Amino acid sequence: MNLKFSSTLIFSSLIALASLSACNQDSKKTDTSQDSTIAAMSIEPLEEADEFPTAKLTVKDVKTEKVGTDSVKLTYAFDVANYELTKQTMDNHSADCANSDQGQHIHFIMDNKPYQALYKPENTVTLPVNSEHYLLSFLSRSYHLSVKSPDASLLVHFKIDKDGNYVKLDNPTEPMLFYSRPKGEYAGKDVQNVLLDFYVKNATLAADAYKVKVSVGDTTFTVDKWQPYFIKNAPLGDLKLKIELLDAEGKELTGENTSVERSVTLKQ
């Protein structure tokens, strides 16, 4: 897919570059013995080399097991077609960023919390009784970039009733946004290109439709195409991120799964 920056991102980048230039000039006036040139953080869109158009993820089985009186072990089993788990993704981005040596997998996102990577098509989680949940699962490349083809994901709304039974609710139809990457800690060469990726459900991004506002540290930009990015030259330490789903007029949506915040750590 062809990717373009929004005007907001271009503006933010120009401000960052202008500020950096001013800082460098001031540094040279006070200390000419050091090279104070520092690369500014940039955010660059990626083209997805292989979109895996026929990849398919489906639910095979769901089981529950009561644990004590107040919780349940919930096991989801999946079927995967036209996509190979544990295989290394070999494309033009596979060597550029953090990559799992266990290969391709499933991202299992419960209630928009950090995902679990599944290298076998099954997962068990413990949930409280009398609780309601959203589960998004999608196929992922070995370097954690989501597969965005129509059948590569599942969004399920369900509850665990007071007796510990799994009750599937109506499929969600509201626009929703789920956070995927970056996640956790990055070190060494992995800090050079940090993958930024999210998942959109029940909404189409376009100039006259829904959009996603992304904040990476102090840099904020808005996109009207569903696309991944590389964060380059991010400062070491904790990096705060936020994604928000906007309507056609640019107003923030409210409701379930429309805004997510995360913090990741970059170190030497």
C-alpha cells in the first residue's frame, strides 16, 4: 500500500528540526570543542511487502474451567489457514527491527491490554466470574507486524457469567482501535527502528472518514490510512505513546476501545 504522512506530522517534524537546529547553534556558541549534532526522532511509514490476502484465523473451540468460587480458566483454540505459525517472515523489513526467533504467531489482545504472542493456536487466561470482555486476535509476522487482510483477525465480545459460563455476546459493530506495538523493552540495535502498529476494527480510515491520532513522546500526528511505522532515533529511556480514534470531523470518539496509552523502555 502507498503511504503518506498527514500535514500534522510534517508540521511536527519541521518544528522538531527547527528546534534541533537552534539547540545546535546555541551549543556551538558555548562549547566549540564538542560535536552537538544529534539526529532528531522521526516517524516513517512502511509498505507492507506481503499482505497475505488469503490468511485466515477462526475460532475452533472455547472451554472454561472453574477455579475456586470467583474465577475461570478460559481456553481459546484457533484454526489457522494459509499462514504458517513459527515460520520466519522473509521480506524487506524482517531484518530491520525486533524479530521473534520463534517466528510468525498470533497476537492475543484481551481488553486492549498488552498482547500475548501465541506460537501455537491456543491460549488459556484466567478471568473473574461475572465479568465482560473484548478479545481481539490477529495473525502476526515474525517481527510483530500485524496481518491486516480481511480474514486474518477476530474480534469477540463475551462475558463470564456468575456461574463461570462463557457467554458469547453480539459481535461488536462500533468503531474500535487496538494497540499492538511497540511493547516492552528494546535494547541494542532494536532501538534503531521501533515498530509502531495498531489494529482498526469496524472503521475505515480515510480523509473524509475515521482517523487515528498518534502521540509518540512530544510528537503528535494524525493518519487517515491504516499503516505501520518505524520510530527512528527515539531517545533512550521511557517512551510514552498514545493512540486515539477520531471521527470524520477530527473529534475523539468515546466508548470501549477508542483510546489506548502505553509506555515502553529503550536502552543501550
